Amino acid sequence: MNAKRLDVVMFAALIGWSASWLSASAMAQTAGPLSVEWTLEKTGKPLEREAVLTITNGQGQPVSGASIEVNVEMPSMPMMHRVPRAIAKPAGQPGRYMTRFTLEMAGEWAAQIEVKGPGRTKVIKKFNVD
Ligand SMILES: [Cu+2]
């Protein structure tokens, strides 16, 4: 291998290294230390569900004042449903939030839960509706 070829290899290695480092640090910022748990309950109305969300930080403490959006869709039918976005409201206890949404049919659904501060995270939770 001549010196010029070696330079190219070294440069490529450096680019690869910094790219992976940058994406790792970007992920650390966007993924955040927040954790999102939820429970889903039936309401009196068909296909309606009430979600109770619990948001905690990296130290396991409840996160108050969070802005939370829930978007649901059916993974098996992309773009086929248009369930309105649900905004979760504080539910009495620190770190606890509640919202309701109505699915359009029975089957497997997935909820994208996005917490937009303080701290940020986005998680997907799958659930079944009968
Ligand atoms: Cu469907």
C-alpha cells in the first residue's frame, strides 16, 4: 500500500468514526433518559380507550409539566386510519397524565407517544383492541 492509498484509508476511517460518534451523541440527546409507562383501559364506549401515562426521569422521579402527544395507527394498514392526535393532560399525581382516543377497528395498533419537554423522548407501544 503506497502512502497516498494509506491516507485515503485513514481519512475514511476518521470520517466513519466521527459519523458514528456524532450519531451516538445525537441519539443521547433525543432519546433522553425519560421513561414512559402506560396502561390502557376500556371506557364505556366501543373502541374507545383511556390511557394513563407515567413519565419518569433517569433518576426514576416523576416528570411534571410534560407536553405529551399520542398518535395511533395500525402497523398492518399504514396510512389507512386517521385517528386524531390525543394530547395527554395532567392526571392529579406528579408524572401522571391521561388521555382518551377512539380506534377505528379491532386489531393490533401501535401508539407513538412523544414527550416534548421537559426532556424529550418518543416511544412506540403496541396494543390489541377487541
Ligand atoms: Cu385497520
